Amino acid sequence: MSNDLYANIAAMSASERASFKEYNPGAILTFELREIDAKGEKRSALENARAIEIRSELAELDKKNNDSQQRTTNIMTGNSGLRANDAQAKIRSAGDLLAHALESRGITQGATSKGFSPAQVADGFIDMLAPTSVLLSSGVQRVTIDRESWATPRITSGFTPGFVGELDTLPTGGFGGDLLTVTPKKIAVAETLSSEFVSDSPNNTALNAVSRDMLRRVALGFDQEALSGNNASGDGFVGLVNTGGIQTVTAAEPTDLSPFAEMIGKLESAYAKATTFVMNPARWAALLGITDSTGRQLLSAGAGSGTDGITRSILGVPVYVSPYVDANTVLAYDKDEVYAVIRHDARFDVDMYGAFYSDGVGVRAIMRANVAVPNPAAVCKLTIAAA
């Protein structure tokens, strides 16, 4: 819908809006939601409650529309032999891909990409990405916003208490604070797919591969920036490794687990707890080879034989591996002190005429997100010095 439509709605009387709502309920509800959101922090409790109701109503409308479109798709891709057209092209949220994996249409034009499977109703992009994204699967705080930026107060220095006698002046001072503002950045991937493969693929199932891969790539793109990004391009953001104010430990090539114990201690000294280690797969493999004086592997769950299982943890703290952390860098953090700020979940946009003059289909996956660390002391970086 264009801005002109909203301007027309704004000019309508109450009775005209009621009539128009019968024709286009989504437009009226969206207009009402925009009016509430525009008030920002000045919204009343009743308006906040109404905003929740509107989002629920819009979701229900979307589900009904999608169910209707699914029936159309079933007819058009069934025994009739008709080819799916732009009636099936629609913005799809990633969670739908699991729920409607067989609703596949669109295909690749090159050997580097396969098909994708758009589906319809879910909004669970983050949950779907969790197995792929190390940061998200480690259980950090997730903040979903509906505005350009997210702001949160943070305390930079604490109050100074003191003992006082009766009727003495209470002590003041010591407190410092500011406002941390985070703006989610766009992470995206796009491709032009061959329309021929839409009809050539059996039941269009080849499209599922591209859908999964696109989502995985977006997840990994977020992970790479969230863990080690330095915003070199100016379009990204700064990740945990490069966040100012985090704690640091430097050690030689580990022969025991003492550097990790030091990291845990650093976090605890800042009233944080170590809930997560993140390291490169090569670093984890090197740690698995560390043995004690008897030759027993330190990280082995049993007596150190070759058949013993390995629990991916160090000193009781879960270990996650990611290629986006340097092999000589290890991160430890308190997951309750790290925030993934999501402007909107990843979605698929499908344009059946995205490459009209080459008979192609345009697809893309887009997410807007950032990472925030209001308390940098809750993150510790281990740097392993080269021998």
C-alpha cells in the first residue's frame, strides 16, 4: 500500500472508515497501528493493548489470505498441468518453509544455486535460524523492535553507599549512566532463478534447497558480524570481539585449562557469569588433544580411551564453535548480558517477474538485526599469542 492510501484513510470520517474496513480491513488496521506507533513513548496503556490486538488481527487476516492462496496454488500446480503464475508470488516469512515444504515453486538458473520453497504463515525466523547461528543458539537475549532503533539505559558506575547516623544527610554521588542506542542493519542475499526449472522439477521440490541455503547464509552473515564484525564497510556493525570495554586475557598456546579458568574469574569479578565459550573449530580440535601427566585427555568424559565421548564444554561452560572467530581468539560471555536486536525477522520476497526479459524469477532473503552489549564487562576475549 502506498502513502497516498494512508493519506486518504486519514481524511475519511469514522463512518467512511467503517465502510472501507469491510472492503479492506488490513489497510484500516495497519493505519490504526501506525497512528499508535507514531506516538512512541507517549502511548497510553490502552493504546499499547490495542496495538497488540491489531497485530493479532493482522496476523489472522494474513493467515486467511495465505490459506486461500494455498488452495489456489494446489489447483494451479495439480493434475490440471497449469503453471504457477504471479498469483503465487508473495512475501513469505522463513518459518513457513518448514510448515509448507511442499509448496515449492521457482528454480535456479546456475549450478551455484538450487530452488527455494516459499511458504506462508509463520514468523519464526529466529527460531529457525537458532541451530545455524551460534550467537542465537547460545541463548542471548532477543529484542524484537518495530522502530528504527532500540535504546536502553545503562549504568556505567554505581552509587556509593555509606553508613549514616540518625537525621544525618544521606550520601550521594558515584552514579553514572547513559543511553545505548542500537540500529539494526540489513543483511540480505538475492538470486535470479530460472523459470524453466519451476515446471521441470518434480513437484518443484528442488526449490527447498535454495530456501534453506538462503536462510542459512543470512544466519551466518548475522553471526559473522555479531561475533567478529568491525563495521569496516560502514553498513554493518561492531561484533563482540571488537566491542569497546570488554575484558581480555592473553595466554600462550594452552597446555591446560587455566586460561579458561581465568576468563571465568574475570567475568565473575564483574558480577557476570560465564555461560558460553565460542571458538574456532580448529581451536576446539587443538584443545581436545590436551592431555594430563598420565596421557588422559583433559576434555574426555571417561578414562581417556579413544572410544570415550566428548562433552562440548570447558569447566562446565558450554562450548560453541564458529569459523567466524579467529583460531587464536576465544570468547566467553554471559548470555543474559548480550542482546540480539531484531528490526524484523528474515523473510523471502518472491517476484515471478523479477527478471522479466530473461524469463527469470527473483528471490531474496532479508533480515535487519544488530547486537548490543550494554555491559561490556560481561564479555571476555582470550587472545592466544603465537609461539
